[in-house]
Amino acid sequence: MGDLQVTIERLAATITVHASGPVDGKTAASLHEPLLEAAATPDATVCLDLARVPYMSNAGLRVLVLAAQALRARDGRLRLEHVPPHIENLLNSAGFTSFVDVA
Amino acid sequence: MSLALNVWQRVPGSRSLEILPIFAKPSIVSSNCFIVSAPAAILVIDPGASDEQTRRINDVVTGALAVSKRPVLVFLTHCHQDHSQEMDRLVLPAGTDVRRLAHDAAARALERSDRALTCAYLYPWDPPICNAPIHGRLFAPDGACEASGLSLGRGDRLEITRRPASLQDDGLGQRSIALGDGERLDLYHTPGHTSCSLSFRIGELLMMGDLPFAANPGICGLDGWNQEELIRTLPGIDHLLDSREVAICCPGHGHAVSAATMRDQLRLMREEARDLTAVEGMNAIRITGLKRYADEFLEEASALFTILSGRLYAASYYLVDEGTDGLPVPLDLDGIDSTLTEFRRFDEAFRYSTTPELSVVIKGAQAARSLLQALARDDVQRLLDPSLVGRARRRLTDFLSVVRGWPFLSAESPSRVNSVLAQLVARVKSHDDTDATELLALANDRRRFLDVLTRRLAARSPFDQVTVDYVESYRSSEAGIAAERLDDIVTSLIEGMAAAGARHLRLATEAANHQLLVRLSADITVTGEALGQRRLALYKRTLGWLGGSLEREQDAPTTFLVRLPELSQGADRAIR
């Protein structure tokens, strides 16, 4: 419960955004800026690590779409890592896996 | 015209009365309190149940007494713990003449520390019930033990004038107390929420206690609640509000509203109250069951609304190519997110606090009502997957019905199982519809084109590659479950298994010991975590209420077995 912590890890051309905490209407804004900033970085591969995200609401899904759109503008795709099963289930049900990659 | 919080102000429609309202944060823990300064007395209406509020009352009343020493009359709108607990805990200057007044039934409930009628059982910290003597017992049924006046210090006497309900235009029993300088307090017996409920009028203000919430899910059915009395009370209040003698209404929780707003609210409530026949009463066991149901409902509602919203966002990913600024969105997605986030956080906070379980149930009911409103827009059905929208609507309605105590499941009409499942499988297979005729015909009408494109994208099944075989091995197939409910449960299981990676599913019916079985098998192992443990618990609970069951028959690969209720099954439908 509570806040969302977001940390950025850069390794060569890969930027990994690690999220820790629920991504919902109260916290999604904390993910929005770093993720969109990573997506706007030229030539970077962008990964979002959801290992420590217990819950994602539609506000979180909106941020994923915005990042995926920004990446598509430069022929990239958003990569999600360590996605908890129930969140992967939602992503599949909502049709997100046609434009984001789930590792 | 409105009331300012926490400051003295002139009572509208009076010459010499002042009021200081203390609005508590809306909850079932403590009520609002209203302090009135009159020439002949200071009135404290509903002290509430919070130490902090009591300290504030003490300060305010002590300040008013310093200006002019008068008796202090403490009133209750009703005996519930959140209104009455602090009634005898006011600490006022020595020599202050304090008199407590309440409906006779409230006085009796408090005197015998009745945990049911005072609703003290709702609070896990086992709060003390205020059983201090009530000096003024109002509206006693036989009238004999009712106070006609109160002796005050220095030989003064406070006269209480009775006006029987039969002589009143509004049909409400009335008592009046002179407050000096020609001012008056009118008290009305307004039962329904409780049998001891009173409303108070001074000037153009009406303080109504919890009457405005009496038909709300989670509130109706509490001990002392009475549908017939409520239905009799509401026209009387309506008459009062129509008489133009009331401008502002002050409920026991939340902010004051205009008389016009309250009148509209109560007229809607009157319609709702008419349907509240035979509701199941509230008690501690039922509330614990409702709390568990609220947790499960939260998971199901979160999943359904996240999928609905997610499909719209997924559509927006592709619509950018069409040069749109955004979605032609038929849902207030931010509003929905905010409702669910608030409920989720309230529910999570419950684990770390002593919040009463009923608070979570009431919060869930508020969320359900708000989400139903979001789905009520005309274009929702037009632009979104009707199967998902229908499921969401039915789960919200189910939750509200169960919390209200409606035995809705007993009215379940039987379904022809084979026909329901055959249609369900046909619907799943139809998702690969690729007919673009409609889109081509609208190519010159941008707005309608985008509407149709959005609908097609948002309703597009992400499970195109999944196959579902249906084996009908038992032909006579009526069961005691509504077709839509059976469809909802099986569709949710199929979608959940497909989303977890299953590519081939098998659905079969068979009979065993007079019970119809539906077996759903996947080609992989699907964990409970992926499907959502609480969502599975919700389907189990619903089938259990009807006399059926849901079990995981096999883990690897996963098979679920649904035992459908028999036609004549008369299950124990009480919430447990």
C-alpha cells in the first residue's frame, strides 16, 4: 500500500525503469515522467520492471500506452519485465500485448 | 444560502439564534454536531463519538456560557453510538445546568446499553454506551412518562408543548420548546432509520440526523430500521420542505444542502424505499460476510473496469494513426480510476486500523453506485464490448442488492444450460469478424468513422488464437441459475485462462446425482494468482448461494468443475 517508488537504471543502450508500489490514479503520475523521458531518449531500448508492482489500474495502463506511442514514433517497442501473473492477465485481456512486449 | 463550518453565525430565519456547526469527516465513527446559542439555553444536538469533537464542543459551549450563563440542553437525533457516545462526557464550567433529551425509545435503548439498537456492536474497540439518565423523554407511546417540561436550576422551568401527529398537516408528531425572545425549537418524530429518530427545526434550518441515508445500502436493515415507518415519514418531511419554512437541511454526516436539493434527494429515496420490502436485517455475522464479499467485489470490479478502460487505451494506440487528438471516450476513465483507487486504498487501510467492517461495505456500495452511473451513458453500449459492460453492470447491481439485503438470488429464473453454453462458444468464435463493410461505408463521415473504428478496436478480442470446443454430452439441461449469471461466470473463467496463455479450451456438460456439471479444461496450468484468488472466491460464493459450487478439479493442466444448482434447490442464501 502507499506510494510508488521509481528508479532508473542505464546499461549501455538500455534504460530500465524500476517501479515499486501500486500504479493507480494516485501514483501513475510518478511513473509518467520518467518513463516518457526514457521513451524520448534517441536509440534507447526501454524496459519497465514491474516485479514490485502489486497492482495496476487503468491510470497505469494509460501511461504504458503513452510510452508505447512515443517509442513507436522511432520504431521502438516498450518491453515489460517481471510482470506479475495477474497484471499480465489484465494486459492480455485488454489487448496490450499486441503493442508492448512482455518478457 | 449555506452554513459555514466551525464558526458562529446567525440561524437563517431567526432574530436572535446563532449556530456553530461542527462537521465531522463523513464516516460511521462520529456524527456532525450542531451547537445553538439561544437567549434561554444553549443546545447541543448530537455530541457524536470523538474525543477531539468533544473537546471542541466543550470549548465552544464554555465560551458561550462566559457571555451569558444559561442551561445546556443536549439532544440526540437518535440513539446510534456515533451520535450518542459523548452525551455525558461534556466538561463544562461548575454549576452549569445540563439536561439531556431524546426520544423515549432512544432513552430506553441507552439505559439498558442495547448494543444492537445503538449499533455499538459495529465498532471493534467495544466502545462504552452512554447510559447516563435522560431528563427529557420525548414522544413516549403512552404519553404518561413523557416530559411536559423540565425543571431547571433557580426554579426555572422549560415547557415542552405537544402537538399530536393527527393535528399536523405534515402528519409528524411534534414537540416545541420556547427558546426565549419569541424563538422556538420544533422537534419532529421522523422514524424509519430508527424508531427513535428525531428532526429538529430552528428558524429555517432542519437538522435531520441520518434520515437522508435511511435507504442506502449498508444502512437499511440496521436494528431499529423500519421500511413502513420510513415510507410514512418521508411525505411529512416533504411537506415541511415544501412549506418554504425550511431553507437549509443539515444531515448527521456530511455537509448541509438546500431544502430543494434535500427534497429531490428524499423523493428519490422514497422510490427506493418502496422496493425495500423483506430486506435481510444487519447483524455482526452478516456484516463480516459482506466485508469479505466487498473485498471480492473490489477485485472483480477492478479487473472488469481495467479491462474495459484498457481496451479503450489499446484502441487509442492505433487511433493515433487516424490523426485524432484522443479517444472519443464514452467513459470518464479518470473518474472510474479515482473511484476504484479510493475504494482499494480504504480497503487496504482497513487492515491496519480499527475501522468498522461496515465502513468498507458502505464505501463499496458508494463505489458501486458511482460506477453504475459511469456505465449509464448512452454511448457506453455503443462503443464498448457489450459482454464486458453487461458483466460489469450485473456485478455492481448484485453487490448493491446483496448489501441492501435483497434476496435477489431466490428470484433466479432457470436457464437452459446447453443453449447458454452454445451461444457463449459461438460468441467467442465470432471475435475474428473481419467484415469492414461498415467502415468503408462511413469513410466520408469522419466522426462516425472514428466511432465505429473505436468500437471495433475496443471490442476486439485479444484471444483470436484461442479455440473453445464444446461437448454437449447431457441433453436435458435446465439448472437453477440465470442464463446471464452462468454466462458471466464461464466467460470470465474462459477469458482468464486464455489471458494466462491457454490456447485450447474444452467445455463439456454432464450429469451426476441429479446435478448438472460443467467442466472447463485448459491445455496449460493456470494459477489461481493469474485468475485472481478473490475473483474465484466471488464465483464460488455466488454459486454457493444458489446451491452449486466451483472447484479446481485438476491442477496440471487446469480443469474447473462447476456444479450447477438443481432447479428445486433452496439454498441457504444468507450472507455468511
